[in-house]
Amino acid sequence: MRKITLPTIIDIEASGFGAASYPIEIGVVRYDGAKWCKLLRPFASWIHWDKDAESLHGISQQMLQARGEEPLTVCMELNNFLGNTIVYSDGWVVDNPWLIKLYAAAQIEMSFTCRALDYILSEEQMGKWHEVKNRLDAQLDVKRHRASSDAMIIQQTYAKTLELTKA
């Protein structure tokens, strides 16, 4: 049996849901299983904050000020971790603009490319996605909705749906 190569998955938590929102946490699970996750200290000009988003991810502004890292440092570390690769997001429509906003504000170029997970999912995988993801959520019993946990579940859902469609 041929071993499958898993995609690198990125997930981003943000200050809110609209155009004024910005990234506050980035989590990645690479193709080789290596994990990377950082909280971001917002730029002074990033002021939008949505309490509904906070209640979803549980990250407060105080937590970001105390434990968040400087955006330039986060960008350089993420570039180093990912290199010249492709990462996939199940929320590309918001995650990619947040990455662009972050890298533009930090005045650094992204070394990697972010694409929608749909690019690599078959129709059969898409058909099984939500059922498999919900089952994995229950089995893994992840206690928090955070970027690194979400990226891991997305990557495992990809693997399981691929396995089920190849069987």
C-alpha cells in the first residue's frame, strides 16, 4: 500500500469577521507532521475587536498583549517553517486576505503560497467531509477552537476522507 502525502494545513484565528479584522493566531500542521503556532501582538493601527469572535476562539486582547509575538518575528518564523511551499486552508476566503494583511503590514514577502483546500479535494472527499470531521472532532475531543487544533483536525479529516474514497 502506498503511503499518502498529507497537505500542509494552515488555520488562522482573527479579531473579528469583517474586512477590518486582522489575524491574531496562526497555526500550521506541515506535511511531515511538524506543528507551529503563534499568537500575534497586533499592530497599533489594528484596533477592530469583536467579542463574538473572542467568545469563539477564547483569545482576549489582554492575552495578545501579554503573550503575543511581534508580527515581523512571526512572519519570518513562518517563512522559515514553511519555506517555498503550498499551504492549504479550509477558510481560504478569509485566511488568505489575513495573511496578505499581516505580511503587508510587516513589510515582508511571504515565502509560501496559500490555496483553498478545495483544490486538492475530490468530489467524493467533499461529500464525506462534514460527517468525517464531526466524527473526528468527537473522537479527538479537542477542548479549544484554536488555530493549531483546527489545522490538525483539518489535516486528519483530509487523510480519513482520502482513505475512505480510496477503499
